[in-house]
Amino acid sequence: MPVTSPIEIQYSIAIGTARAQRKGTGAKGITIVQGGDAGTAEGDFATSLIWSSRKGNELPLLLIVTNNRYGISTPYAGQHGYDHISDRGKAFNMPTAVIDGNDPEAAYAALETALHYVRTERKPYLLEAMVSRLRGHSSASGANPVKEEIDCIERFERRLEERNLMTRSQMDALKEKYTAELGEAAKRIRTEPQPDPRSVYDFVFADKNYVAGEQ
Ligand SMILES: Cc1ncc(C[n+]2csc(CCOP(=O)(O)OP(=O)(O)O)c2C)c(N)n1
């Protein structure tokens, strides 16, 4: 699900696509939805826990929460009464996990396990990734770098060097290559035409020719 501007409504939208993919529909796809820790205090997150876990009607939904322990400037303790957001999944009989989201290897392994479960069981899984908050949220909380936080890219680069998998200069060259590529893409996008206002409802509702149950 694409992340939305009003936080967390992607969790409600995810129920729709996951319902189309649930067991018995013949669909093999799954829905993956992601949001932040503070957003889980919105009702849409609770709605997705309820709708995805109903007995006999479970949905193939991977719920990912990236927990950086802040909602703009509100710390975790001011928002939640439980130690981990993933604990909420336990009340809905879904498997849960908490991982170090700053560690790409741990994240890869945890995603593999979670994806395998959702794809084969066609049931929901709640994964909580503990991540850094490298900068303030915006001007609302000051957008300066937060020095005490772990920079996951720097840490991973050190690991690659220690294991002799990549050298500093190889990593610098990669960074330069992708920075240039993204810079070019950003320039190109500015030259693209604006979307036609008549397309505002495209892909919001099922196509008007769509008939439930048919391909
Ligand atoms: C429905 C709604 N309420 C309030 C906001 C204002 N707002 C924007 S981001 C944010 C906090 C998000 O925190 P979190 O979900 O932890 O995500 P993070 O930005 O830390 O990744 C809030 C309250 C919003 N965008 N939408």
C-alpha cells in the first residue's frame, strides 16, 4: 500500500486489497502495509487488526510498523501503554516479531519468514522494526540530525568493510553513481506534464466495468 498523507489510512485501504486476495479467491498475491509507531494510535490500525484476523476470514496481510519511538515530538511513552506495538497482534492470534530495523541482514531474514507465512497460510503477520530517528520530523520538531542515533547505512558499511566484502572507495563510487541517477530523475520529473484533473478518481474505486467474482 502506498503510504498516505493522513497518517495510517493505508491500513484501512489494505483490508480491501487483502480481501480480494484472501483464501478461496484463487489469488496468490498478498498485501503489505507499513506505517509509523505513532500512527498506530489511529483507529485505522485497530481496524486492520480486527478485519485481518477474523476466524475463517483471515487476510493475507503483512503489517509492518517502523518504530522510531517518536510521533513528531511526542515520545513513545506518551502514546502507548504497552512495551511493543507488535504485542497488540497477539490479542488477534497473529504471529508477531520485533526486529532491529537498522540491521539489513536481520530485516531480510525476518521479512523472509513473515512473507513465507502470509503467502502460504494466507493469514496476517505483524512485524515491528525498531529504527533510528536520524532527524527531527520537520520544522515542527526541528529537522536537525540527531547525533545519538545509529546511522544504519554507516553501520552496514563498516560491517561490509570488516568482512572484506567491499572497500571504502567501492562504496563511495556506488553512492556517487546513485546520487547522480536520483538527481537526474528529480530533474526529469520536473519536466513531465501535470496529471489531468479528470484522472483524480482513477484507481480509487474498482473499474466501472469490474464484476465481482470475474477475472
Ligand atoms: C490523520 C493525521 N493526523 C495527524 C497528522 C499529522 N502528522 C503527520 S506525521 C505525524 C506523526 C507520525 O509519526 P509516526 O507514525 O510514528 O511516523 P514517523 O513519522 O515517526 O515515521 C502526525 C501526527 C496527519 N498527517 N494525519
